[in-house]
Amino acid sequence: MDKKETLSSLGSVLRDGSLYHRAPPHLRARVLAELPHELPRESPRRTFFAWGGFTTDGIRAWLNGGVTGIAVCALALSVATLIQRPAPTGSLAQEIVSSHVRALLSQHPIDVVSTDQHTVKPWFNGRLDYTPPVVDLATQGFPLVGGRIDYVGHRTVAVLIYRYQKHPIDLYIFPDAGGAPAATARASDGYAMAHWQRNGMTYWAITDAQSTHLQAFEQAVQTEEDHEENPLRE
């Protein structure tokens, strides 16, 4: 994938709304709570502001209506945006795509550069609250080139970087959330993606190589992990 296609994918990620954050719903209540219950009075009459002739009650009524109006406008805009935008295939999948694209555009896509699994795996110690499995797949045609830390799914996760010829393959590994085991393959924004769960871990792999190569990579990862867990098994 050339730089033009990469930038196009980044534009798609920016437009699909995965980076959109809605204003917190308690904003109106918080603003109202900050208002004084009663303005100081210089006479028995209600105090008027010279610049507008508003009473305290008037300000509250205006603010109530103003904040409500803003909320309604924001809601209408959000609904219109959702109607015009195609539904995402999955928020976590979109986060994986966004993370992968950011890494491709970054000048430092790898935090620890090494082809040695015994160098990459200890590097995560103290940086994560779990230890990701790291396997050497050079003999299967997918050499390890390093690793990094990223943030997806509301948590810090390990990312192992492999290569197939000139194509980087990012492998995201983090503890699963206790859901049913799943194995899926998909394509998103021109990238091939694979998702599976095993041994208490969730795996997401993404690359711009063909999906057949990614399937071979997934099989190589699982086979090598089984071999390391049971080295005497033929």
C-alpha cells in the first residue's frame, strides 16, 4: 500500500466517527449548579443588570432554555451525522485500524526493535499488567521485527510487529474479557484483519498483505504457541 492509499485510509478513519466524543450529559446540570441561588440585593426590589435588565430568575430561565437548545441542536447534529455515516463494523476493529494507520504514518512505529523473542518479551515487563506470548516465526516466513505499546479498547496493550516480505503485520495481544471464543476474518479500509481468542488472550492481526497470507500467519502463530507449550509433542 503506497503513501497515497495510506493517507486515504487515515481520512476514512477520521470521517467514520471512531474518534468522535460526545459532550458529557451532565454538562447542563453542572453549569446550573455553579450559579448562585440568589444574587446580592441592594434593595427590596429585584436587582436588574444595567446591560440587559435581566433578573436572577430571568438568567436562570434563559440559561435553562439556552443549554436545552444547545443540547437539542447537538443531538440533532449527531443524529444527522449518524444517518449520513455508514455504520461501523465494530468499534474495537475501527480502533485497531486507527492504531495501525497511526503507526504506519509515525516515524517511530516500533518501541523495541529486535528479531529476538527473548529480547522483545521481557521489554513488556513493568509496562503492562500481563505478559504477552511472543513467538519466533522467521522459519515460517514471518520474521519478528519488534514490539510497541498502544492504547485500544480502553486499555494499554502489547503490539508485536512481524513482516511478510515488505508488508508489516501488527499483532495486538491482550487478556480477553471473558467472552465466548471467537475466530473471525474481515477486511476494513483496505486492510486484512483476523481476530481470535485462545488461552485467555484476545488476538487481533492486521496487515495490508493479502488475506491468504494473514490466514497463514494466524495459523503459524497458533502452531508455534502450541509447540512452545508442549515442546515434546511431534
